[in-house]
Amino acid sequence: MSGAAGSRPTLKHVGTGVLAALREAIASGLLRTPVDRASLVGLGIRHQVQTIEHALAGHKVAACLAILDVALAERENRRPAPELVWTGPDVPVGTARDTAVVLRSLFEGAQESVLLAGYSFDHAEDVLAPLYGAMQNRQIEARFFIDIPQIERRASADAHLTRYFSKFLTESWPFGDPRPRLYYDKRALAPGPPYCSLHAKCVVVDSAKAFVSSANFTQRGQERNIEVGVLIEDPSFASYLAGQWLGLIDARIVGEYTKHKLDQP
């Protein structure tokens, strides 16, 4: 959806919940118009602030509400149905798609970006090969947020990270370049307790499709376990989900691992 002028940035990638909260804040007078970056941040909106600011820039209350009402009405009219994704024994009335099939389709169809977070990996080269092919052919940017065990006392942070990421690159990404950018939770480099885990599991493709699933990138997770997931083809939701992860990078809560340099907390 565009703003009042055709050249205004689109709001289609802004989360529906954000738009609804923004409308309520403007209607109640909590957020004054014209909207600016500082007031949006003060309201707790931190992702796609520039897009929202530009879409509503210069407008008074009535015009802002009209723009947001149109955007929300369009969302309601085209709200996609989530698709069930399944790993496990088939059932007589089952209509769910298989996890491995959905992942292959997502990776092969990616055009710009893939964000993958939270999954465990064990010799996952067959599952990740379609993504590697897409990265070769279309220069896709891939980011992996990988859970690593919490470091033990007196262990070297460099050695700890190298141990687990080298294992991933050797066993699950043996293709070489191009490689995904690899991130880890910096809190894992402090011995517990307290303990933490990067446990959320999801894939976001092109900020347009979101796949949330319990199935790890292991033979058990892809073939033998009973696992369930949901595929949502909704750019507003997918973009908002990706923004949550990218926000961890901006806030320096996660660090990036490279072969030559370790981003220490």
C-alpha cells in the first residue's frame, strides 16, 4: 500500500500489529502528528522507522488515520491462510506438506535473502544444498543464527567458537564459498549459571515468507521424528520476524563468526 503520493514508501512490509498500534496511538493522541522518528522510537517502534516516517510525513491526524485504515483493510482482505507442514508418519486425512519439501522449495525460490535461526545441524548438506545453489546463482545473502553450547569455565572463547562453527562448516556446509554469515549468542561465552539457549527455530525468505518449525536440520528431524511447522506467506509478518533477528545484530547481542576474525562480546 502506498501513501498519499505515489512516490511515498510502501507500508506493505510493516507488521500488521505495528500498524494497528500506530493507529491506536495516533487516534488516542498518544502519538502526535506530524509523525517523526523520535516519537516512533518513543512509542517502542524500532524496525522500519524510516519507512513509517516517510509514509506518514507531513500528514495531520485525519490523513494518517486514513492511510493506516486503508493499509489495515487491505491486510484483512488478503490475509493468507497458514499452511501446515509435517514430518512423521502419514495419516489417512493428512494434507500437510513434508518439511524437507517445503525447505527445498523455499531455498530454491529465494531471490534476495535467507535468514535461518535456531536449528541444530548434523550432516545437513543435503538439506542445505539447494540454498548453496541459489547463493551461487543469484548472490543471495544468507544469515544463520546458530545455537552453541554455553562455554565451560576456563575454556578459551576463540577455541569454543571455532570448535562448533568448524564442525558446522565441515559437516553441514562442505560446499565452500559462498557461505552464510554465521552468528551466535554472545551470552553463550559466559559460563553458567544462568544458562541460555538460542532455541527459536525459523526461516525467513526474501522478507516475504516465514517458516516456523520444530524440525532440526538433522536426519531425525527431517525424516524420523514427528515434527510440526507452519508456513506463512505474508510479507508484513515475515519482514517483522526478520527484523527481530536483525535487531539482535544491531544491538550487539549476537556476534558474527568468521574464519579470520572473532567478534568478541
